[in-house]
Amino acid sequence: MTTEHRERRLEDYVLDDNTIAELAALICGDDGPYYREGWKLEQLLRNAGWADIDEYDRGSRRRWLLQQIEAHKQDPGAIAALVRRLADSREYIGEPAAAEETIRELNELLAHEGFRIRTLNGRGQIIDTTSADTPEHEAPVQLKTSVAALVAVPAAAQALQRRLDETLACQEGGAYMSAVIMMGSLLEGVLVEVFKQRGPSMASGTPLKQLISRAHQLGYIQADVEEFSQSLRDFRNLVHVHLQIRTGHTPDRDTARVCWWVVVAALNDLAASQPR
């Protein structure tokens, strides 16, 4: 007899007091990554749909915010709306690096509760990580960096972050072919930007195969990552339908999962080799 797993929703879940305290600290941003003055705290709550909040009294920002959150603690729907808004790109217009670092720290916090947040088209979505159906539950590797930390040009970082978000959305939706193709595109785009920043620059239109090889030659990625990234490139080329017909291969869930591990390893290597 098997028991069906019911996906947990943050809207039905009361967060631990310690989690709430750390959430308030992250929102205030005294220690980074995004400092909010008192009026901005009030604005954030209203942007999350909270109508019944006290007017900020110009006292301790964190104490005031904790009072508002505590008053809504038994309304998980309100807390979930706040978490989603905290990850919303509209809260960080012109500051994509602050947005990505906030999301990274938010995910470290939510991990204690069995949730994570990802963004799709700039909007926050909450995912149950205790389900065996989620890529996060299966993956033995952890993304230790962010696109904004690797790519200095804000417009490029935003475009590539959207591709990362859509990669996860494709995996979760069972669109494994699309996920694999998007992963190859993401890796290619990040490598192009890394070469622009670090030099030597690569000619426009340099094939992904050469980008990967050169990245290894320069010590940007390790040998195993180079080898597996070339395999990812092969799967990415299935974007050409005639190649798929000739090989007879259609990426499935396992293919997408392995390719995701390769992307994570490549991005981690690029972060580790970043000039200080």
C-alpha cells in the first residue's frame, strides 16, 4: 500500500518564531542585501496586500515590522503573500544584484521549513521541497552563487536569470526537452558574459563547444565539468528537430535532472574561479 504525497503549501503552514524573526531581519536589511527605511517597510507590506497594518511610528524598524508580522502569524496566506512579494523584481527596480541576494538568503531561511522560492517572469513562487517530485529534493548539488554575482551587466544578468527561472519551471512542468535546451542556452550566455568581463574576449558567435573548452583551459571550470558540459551541449543541440529524429532521443526527467546538476556545477566553478 502506498501513501500519496500531498504537496504542502505555505498558505496552510505557520512559520516557526525563529524563522519569522530572521525573516524580519532580512526584510529590514540592516546587514544587507537591501536596506529598507521605515516607510519602505510599510510600503512592502501594502504591496503584499496587507491592508490592516499600523502606521510606522518612526521607532525601531525591526520591532515595528515584527509586531506587524506577529499580528498576521496565524494568517499563513498573508505571510505567503509577503514572502512572494519579497522575491518580486518590482521591489528592486534597477538593483538586480540585491534581488538575487535577497532570494538566495530567503531560500536559506525557508529551507528550515521545507520550502523554497523561485521567480518566474520576476514574480515569486513558493515550492514545497519535501516532495519527491521536486528537482530540489533530488539534486545532490547546491547552487552556491547567483547569476548577478557572475554577470556584471544588469540587463544581461536579468535576461539570464529569467532563463534560469524558466529552466526550473520547465522541469517542474514536465517539459524536459525545453528544460535541457534552456540549460544549454543559459550556460552559453553566462560563459559569453564571463569572457567579456575577464578576458580574453571570444569572437561573437563562438560555438558553445569552444566556449566550454576555453573556459577549462583558463581554469574557469574543472575538467569533469568541462566533460559533462560538452554532453549538455549535445543535448542542447536537440533543439534541431532533425538531430532528434536521427538520434531517436527525447530527454526525460532523468536527463533534465542530470543536465541541471551540470549547470549548477559549472556556475559554482565559475564563481570559485572569479578574480578577487
